Amino acid sequence: MSAAPSHPAVPAWLAVSLAALCGALAAAQTRLNGALGLALGDGFVAAAISFGSGLCILLVCLLFARKARSGVAVVTAALLDRSVPWWTVLGGLSGAFLVLSQGLTGAVVGVALFSVALVAGQTVSGLILDRIGFGPHGKVRTTWPRLVGAALAVLAVLWSVSGQIGGNLPLWMLAMPLVAGFGTGWQSAVNGRVRALAQSAIAATFTNFVIGTLALVVIMLGRAVFVGWPDRLPAEPMLYLGGAIGCIFIGVNAFLVSHTGVLILGLGTVAGQLIGSVVIDAIVPGGAGLAFTTLSGAALALVAVSIATLGMRPTVRR
């Protein structure tokens, strides 16, 4: 039997750059979903709209992507014959919780503060998941640069939020993005497995959005029974772009995790999130403003990413 063809490895600098771009998009998504939740007066409905619109985009993509449709069929067949565990396709639950966190807290805490809390969870989960072998590579050795980089990233987060602890913000608003960040690392790992099985990033992303949308719609409908629906939908088209950004973010992450591992992917995303959130809070009207601790924390996070990627070798995916 001949070996499966090898696909070129993504250079480390390009993989981290793409991860950082995804992180900047995630910061923009936080701003948009937070503003949508504020305009609706209901973060649950905002989360369902964001995830549902992303699912609609992916359904259109499937019409023109035969390989993606075949990938979805492969994943479905593998689930039915139990050749892969059922939890492999549950990455969408973490994505749903992230979007829900954005809709409920993003506009209140500000994009930068939301991002640094999210970053803490991403960094810790990436280190743990790579170490125990949960990512698509199996176990990834914890080198000193990776360990120091992760520690510096956590320190950057602690410094960034130091001015807000004990203030007027309730702790649960910081806890939600923290938990969501940990889930994002797990989401990247399981979506990477689905992508490897389906041989299609679009198929993996579609699976993610199906699960996440179902979860959010059930929660939204259950809540509406008790509290009702928003009075109107906001007219600004920009507020509905969160789903499209989510498609790009999850699809690129599902592709990159096979080349970088969970930790390096998470740290690259961290840099983009912090830089993007700093820019948004500094220049976008109606933002939460920018504290010195957040700005210096973003700089420290960039140092952390640089250290963690020392000696990183791209993985050749087979």
C-alpha cells in the first residue's frame, strides 16, 4: 500500500502570522457581538443570530465545495459506526459559549479586557492539551521556550486586568471569557481531529457550527419562554458580521492546528487578539477606553509568543 501523499508544512512565521490575524478578527467579533447584544438587550439572541448566520454562510459554501460535502459524509458515517468518539464533534459547544460570552459581556467590559481574560484560558489550555496529547499530533514535548512563553502570557493577562480587579465589574463577567478561552483551546484540538478525518477545513467548520447553533437555539428558545423576545432587530448591517468572522476564525484554526500544535496556535491568536483589542478600544467610538496596563500587557504577550515559537518546527501533515 502506498503512503498517503504528504502536504507541505506551513512555515512557522506564516502559521503564527495567520493565527495572529485570526486573533484580531476574534477581537472584532467580540466588539460586534457585544454591540449586537447591547442593541437587542438580549445577549442570548445575539449569540444565536451570530452562530446561525455563520451556519447559513457555510451551507452556501457546501453547495460549491464537493470535497467539503464528502468530508461531512465521512464524519457522519464515522459517528454512526462509532469509529470515532461522539465528543469529537462537540467543539461547537465551546464556540457557542464564546459567542454567548461576547454577547453578554463584551460591550460591558470592553474588547481589550474581554480579550485578556480569554487569553488566559487559551494559554493554559493550549499547554495542557499539547502536553497530554489531545491535539492532532499526539503528545507535544513541553520545551523551556514553550513553558516560559506560556508563563509570560499568563503574566501579561494578570497585569492587564490588575487595574480592574476590585472595581465595578462583577467577577462573573471576567470569568465567562476566561472559561471560554479554555474551551477555545479544546475546540481547536477537536476541530483539528475532525478536519483530519474529513480532509476539509470547511467540513470541520460546518460541523462546529451545526452543534453550536443547535445549542444556542435551544437555550434561546427556553429562555424566551420566561423573558420574551427583543422588541426589534437593529438596522445596522455591521452588527451581523460576527457569524462570518467566526467561519473564518474556526476554519483557519482547524487548518493551522495540524501544523502548529494547540499551544503555539493559541499564543499566536493571543497576540492578534490583544493587538486588535487595543486598537479597537483606542480608536473605535463608544469603546471602553484603553488603560496603560492593557497596552503594556499586550506588548508582554507579543514577547511571550516570540519566546514560545523559538525552535518551532513545522509539522508535515500526512
